[in-house]
Amino acid sequence: MELKPFIMDHPLIQHKISLLRDKNTGSKEFRELVSEIAMLMCYEATRDLPLKEVEIETPVAVARTKVITGRKLAFVPILRAGLGMVDGVLKLVPAAKVGHIGLYRDPKTLEPVEYYCKLPSDIEEREVIVLDPMLATGGSAVDAIKLIKARGAVNIKFMCIIAAPEGLKALSTAHPDVQIYCASLDEHLNDHGYIVPGLGDAGDRIFGTK
Ligand code: PRP
Ligand code: URA
């Protein structure tokens, strides 16, 4: 069954995305915003983590309380722009492992080209959250998740900040089992494969390149 994309429209996230879209926002502020939005999104994307009951001695009495149990997490940013989201999610889940997948879009064909893949050796036992601020044609996310599945992972989520309808469709068709979280569903792609209105090139804006 195809999972419905989850659009996170919390007011704090929407406010920060407006600042992110502004062409006058410089790299320093852009990086901070990407990290903060990723942290807020991670809060929601981990809502279904299983809990178990434990007993903790407080200074006053024994409390029956809950801690996270079950599968451990791995975050996998798609290089480069996904790196901007890592700090934010690790603030909430500091014990998670981090894998990296290097992909760039060929500017002519818009097809993803793989140049790096290093994943935790126990990835198949982990719940994986793939990170990339932009889901445009969907090619990069589809390929990244193929690589992760090829290593045996079965429990995968995808978290992006801005998605185009074309990318959502491509990703949910190729990987209907993957829950997609995004913070804004934009209008469409332009002839160069950029999301409209979008925010431009996320990697260039995070790292100050052009
Ligand atoms: C951007 C973005 C995604 C990809 C999305 O990366 O960060 O990875 O494009 O486009 P798609 O959905 O059409 O595949 P880019 O290729 O610009 O590389 P970069 O992060 O190194 O700048
Ligand atoms: N990658 C980006 O960084 N921005 C877009 O609009 C599309 C792909």
C-alpha cells in the first residue's frame, strides 16, 4: 500500500521556510534555518518510535515511566545539501549513526550521478531516515533509497523541506513503502528541473558556492 506523504505545516516551520526562500537570506542564516527546520521535522518524524515502560527512582519515589526501545536510528543525508540537516536531527537523536550518499544531478539530463556511499554496517537493523532539503524530479531520492535497500534496510523514511508534485509522485511510485515527510509542497518544476517557487539551489546556498 502506498503511504500518503505527510506535510508538516506547523507555524514555526512555515515561518522559517519563508525566511529560507528569501533570495536575500545569506548562507549563515540559511544554514541555521535548514538545521532548525530539520530538528522540528525530526520531532514529528520520530513520533511513532516504540516505547517501553521502565522504573526510575526519583528523589521522591519510584516512577513508572517510558523510554525509547526497539530499532535504533540511522540518518542518511544525500550530499551535499542533505548535510545541512544533520546537525538539527542529531540534536534530537544524538546516538543515531550517520551514513552518507553522494549524488549530484547531471545538469543536462537531470539524472542523478552517484559518487559516494558509506552506510553504517548494521543499516539493515536500523530505522533509516534519508535527508535532503529538496525533492525535485525525485531521481536522487529514488536512487539513494535503492542503494539503502540494496544493503538490506527495510524501514525507511524520507524527509525533505520542499517537494515538487513530480518528485512526490516519482518517489512514492518507486518506493511506496517509504513514508515521505515534507514541509512544503510547491507548484511545479521549471524547464531546468528547479522547484517553483522553491528556494533555488539548496547546496549552493548552504555552502556559499555558485
Ligand atoms: C539537489 C538536491 C537533491 C537533488 C534534488 O542536489 O539537494 O539532492 O538536487 O533533485 P532531484 O529530485 O531532481 O534529483 P544537487 O544535485 O544540486 O547536488 P548538491 O546537493 O551537491 O548541490
Ligand atoms: N535541487 C535544488 O537544490 N533546488 C531545486 O529547486 C531543485 C533541485
